[in-house]
Amino acid sequence: MTKYGTLYFFAGKMGAGKSTKAKRIAKENNAVLISEDEWLETLYPTQIHSFEHYLKYSNQIKPLIKSHVQSILKTGTDVVMDFPGNTVEQRRWLVEISSDIQTSHQLIFLNLSDDQCLQQIKKRRDEDPSREHFDTIEMFNHVSKFFKAPSENEGLNIKELNQ
């Protein structure tokens, strides 16, 4: 029986460091990194101006991403998905990618405080001024309303990090 790759994905509030951690884990595991932001920016460079636009276009690419990631996993290659797993529904979709082909997954939960996340958002905005329209306290508060911490009763293999 062929050993499939492992799927890694993340949960954590905006600013928790999910993208930074995704890059690190991909490098450490010689894994393929798939970034939702990169796909959306490439496919819809001028269409995303609000959180609602993001949701619309994110949902449009999911069927293609799912089959693409499963194809990679079937080669025995690990995949790190820099896609948010911040709601039960998002995590269900991510777990389904691996469970449909009976391969393993790991959810890395970056469990940082709101203050830690806001400090990192400010730093990110300062380092990349193009993010000033999205990386705001208002956007943090808006998207945080939807955040639900992962739990083991979701059938998740969770690794929790507090820094």
C-alpha cells in the first residue's frame, strides 16, 4: 500500500502567524505549500475589496484546490495549506481533503491572545503598507466574530502552540 503525504493546516485568529508558520513547516518538511492568498491574488487580482468578496472567491476555488491537493498527497508528498481553519465549516472542508483519500492530517492551532494578534497585525502593516486597508483593528474584530477554537470532537489531530 502506498503511503500518502500528510496534510497540514492551521487555525488561529487574524495576525496569529498562520502564514509565517505555514512557510516554516513547509520548509522543515520539504512539503508543497499552497497559499489561499496567492491563489486568490493570482486568479482575482482586482475583484476582492471586502470580506464578502473574499468569501465568494474563496468558495469558488475550493473544488479545484481540493482535487489538486489530493493529487499531490497521493504522490506521498506532504502538503501545507495556508488556508484558514478558523470555523468548524472551514476545518470540515480541510479534514475532508485528507479523509476522502484516507491520509493523515495535522491542525496547528496558533492560540494567541487578541493583544498578541493585534501587535503582529500592526507589525505586518508597518512592514507592508499595501496591507493597510485589510490589516485593521476593525477587520480583526469583524473576522474574530466568526472564529471558533478547534476541538478534538471535530475529529482533528491538533497541535496547539501558544507563541
